[in-house]
Amino acid sequence: MSMQMAELHYTSTPSYDAGEIAERAEELLDSGIESRSSDSGSGSLLFIHKKHSVQYKDGLVPPQTAILATDKSTDPAAYADRIQQSWCCDDAAERIRTSKCSRLVTELMASALEPAERIRLFHGVLQAFVEITDPQAIAFGHSQQIVAADAYLESCSLEPIQRLGSLNVRFFSISNSDAKDMIMDTRGLDEIGLHDLQCHFRGLDPNHVSQLLFDTGLYIFENGSVIESGQTVAGTEPDSKWVCQFEDSLLEPKRALLDLNPGAPYAAGGR
């Protein structure tokens, strides 16, 4: 099941107290947090958001945010894809290479929440944990990027969807293409119950396409899945309209998403 998750990386084992984290997270969220610590003393914690119970088949269940500890060492090779797509962290590879241990922050029982509330609860606990433990890197799974902790905290002045680690635009150049075809897609929307976007193109400025995908992703987050197949969005060129179509993703992970077609002569691939 897709969900929001972030690994926090450290050069030494972090020290933290469940009560301190819960208090700070409650200041940020006002979600009625109840905290629980692992009996094993491993450092694993659970934060229950009691004010936000949602109805499941078996009854009302409060969403939760977990902090999971592991003694497994960091394998830099496992982060190659995320390092490649970390546009806001030039030294991502070095931060991961020097990591000695990590903690995982992830959501539980949150899929029935509205996307805005779901992302708010996740980032409230994440922000509190980052403030208190000062990691050197945050490796986001759902948006496939690595972010420096200080840069993340600076972005916490923004709404959760606009913070680093929430919504990422990936870029891939098709090496065997004579026309220098490119593919861009978003990561981070599918995991909160919405749909990601992609564009397969040539001859356009990737920076402009990236901004269009990001802005369209924000629009979907704020308004819901209101763009349907056959509708258009304003393109990157003056007066251009790009046709939208739901398709299977060209890139992993495989998922249904909204493809933006820039039309001739910029469209690449078959649609």
C-alpha cells in the first residue's frame, strides 16, 4: 500500500524522548496526540491522532504516525535513484554515504483521510522529530528525493504540500532517442490518494515543463481530481493548450496517472 514515509539519517545514534516529540507535534497539529513507546527500548514510537478518527469497515480508527528504529546500516547503493532526483540537495550522495544509522517516519491507518489532513499530520510529526533530533539528511520514499534537514525546516513556513519532500518532479532523458526525448513525472500525489502527472516531450525547456507539472500537481491537491481525460491545461508556450489523458505510467512505480500531451512538434512517444 502506498503511503508517506521518510528516513532520517544520522552520523550517530539520536537521543529523543517520546513526550518531548509528542508535545512539540501537538503544538503544531492540535490533533489530540497520544504517544506510545516500544517496550523493547529500541527507540520506536507511535503517535495516535485521537481527534481525527476515521470510519473503516471494522469501526472508527484514529490515524497514526510511527517512528521506527533499526540497527541496519545504510547501504548508499539503495539510494541511487533518490540521489539522482534530489534537485534541492547537491551533496545528497555524501550525506547518505556518511550515514551511520536511520529512523523511519511513516503513517498508519491514514488512507481514509482527506489528502490535506493526511499530509498535515505526517509533516507535523516529521517536523517535530527533525527539530529535536537534527538528522543530516531526510530520504523521502513517496517523493523520491533526499533533503537536508535545515532546508526542510526552512520550508516548514510553507503549507505542507509545498514543503520539501512532499511533491517532487523527476526528470529522465531518453538516451537511445535521436530526438533527445525526455520524460518528467511527479511523485508524492499517488501516495495521498490523488494521481501523479507525466509528460513525454522533446524540444521544450525542462525547467518550464517541471514548473507546469508542479503547478498542476498543486492544483489537483487543492481542488481534487477535477481534471478529466480530454480536458486541457495551459501549456508552456504562449496560447498553447495541452490535452490531458489518463494513462499507465511510463516509469516506475507503475500507476495510473494524468499524461499531459504538448502536441506537435513537442510530443514524444505514442499516446
